[in-house]
Amino acid sequence: MANVSSLFFTLATFVVALAFAAHVGHAVLIANGRRAPVLARMPQPAFAAGGATGSFVLARQHAARGPGLAGAPSALSTAATALTLVAFGLLAASLLTRAAVVGRGPWGNLYEFSVAFSTSILAGYLALSRRYPIRQIGAIPVGVALALLLYASSLPSDVEPLVPALNNAPLLTIHVGMAVTAYGIFATSFAAGIGYLVQGTSDRYSWLPSHKVLDEVGYRAVVVGFPIFATMIILGSWWASIAWSRYWGWDPKETAALVTWLVYAIYLHARNQRRWAGRPAALLLVVGFGMVLVTYSGSLWFSGLHAYSGL
């Protein structure tokens, strides 16, 4: 079963690489204007020629114009989405088979956590891309997922027994699983923040999603991910009291997680303030995901109680 999980992982890494290339190619095609002429092909709606007016008609006319340049498909857009879906399915299969082997959530060491982190990134991006026209920035979260998978491929993937402090299958599954979920959702908010900083409030590039769409995507991702991340910290404190007889010890991992939580808390407050809305809020999304990566990899650079299995 472990070999099957490794096979799924290898296939998924290859497919994610193809998906990343397709997303980059799609963005390039759209930026250069070589997209499918969707808008030109669309017939004029009957109500537009009948002289009717009113808010209902305006709304219908807006819908009839289609997704606009930022949401227009290219020759690679469908392939990029399909490959991302296939990659997500392969990674999910890898995690499920791994879970069957280890008898817990498949994120008890850095290899497993990296694979789960990548899977969550793809899931978060796919969910948000169904609602918002953000395929042009899809290369960012998919690229992060690919980097994590390539890093995971360099790590030992053998199934080893956990140290006693981590040998709590229910808490390990829930606590670390919530961290994985929140991290993955924050990756798409990071992509939206990068897009916003490039786009600006004047919408410099017609091929990128508008700054309003990017702002909304970043905000929605944080609204979903923030309470999950906060609950993860609370469960971690409870687990620390069981494993180490204290709720909080300023371990490097704990400190990094707290700073990450504070950055996103500041973002949620700042976005609703006129002086901080827009570019400053987008910068906080970038800083926040930077702190996510520090939290993810902190035990590699700093010694602490969370250094078990590299977590």
C-alpha cells in the first residue's frame, strides 16, 4: 500500500508540473491577446435590440457580455483546469492510501505534511476558481504546490513510528489537518495579493482579474482560513498540555503560528479601514503567507519541541 501511495505521489508531481506549465501558457496567451474570440462569437441578446431599459436589462446585458478579457478562455485554460483536477485527485489518492497504512491523518512527518499542504493548495484554488475568474493567477498557487512536491520528493518517505509526544492519532489528525487546510486556503489569498499589487487600483492590465475581484478573492480566502487556523492553535495548546504539561511555551513553531495569526487578524481589520484598504491590505496577504511558510519550515531552522519528524 505504501508503494501505491508513492506511485500516486510521483504521478501527481508530474501532472502538477504539466498543470503549472498550462497555467503559465494560458496567462501568456491571454496577455498577448491570442485567446478564443468568445465575445465576438456571442449573439446579441434579444432584449438589447428591443429598446428596453432599466436595472434588470442592464444586469442582463452585463451577463450577456461574457466574462471579459480576464475571464476569457485560451487554448490552454481548459487543459490547465483539467490537469489541476487530475493532480488533486492523484494527491488525494496518495494521502488516502498513506492514511490506510499509518492508521491516522497522513501528515505525521514533513514528507506527509508537504504532500498534504500541496493537496490543500490545489483544493483551495479549484474551489475559488469556480466562483471567480482567477485562472490568470492560477500559476502562483499551482507553482507553490509544485515546489512543495519537489521538496517532498527529496525527503524520506518511509513509514516510521511516531515519537510518544505525537502518538495521539485523533489530535494529530485534527490539529495538523486543520493547519494543512488553512495553509492551503491562504495560498490562494497570497496569489490574489500578488495579483492586486501588480494590477493596482487602476487595473493596469486588462488580462488580469480586476483589483476588485482580486481583493474579494483574498478576503474570502482569509475569512474561511482564519477561523480554521485559530482553532488549530487552540487545539495545539490543548495537545501541548497533554504531551508537554504546558499550554504554551513559546516554542519557535508556536511563536511563528501566533505571528501568522496576528498578521491575518490585522489584515481582516485593515481591509475595512479606508487608509489600509487596497495595496496595504494586499501586502499583508503576501506577508501573511510568508509567515505561513516560516511556520511550515520553522523547525528546520530553529530547534524546539515541534522538531519531531521535521514538523
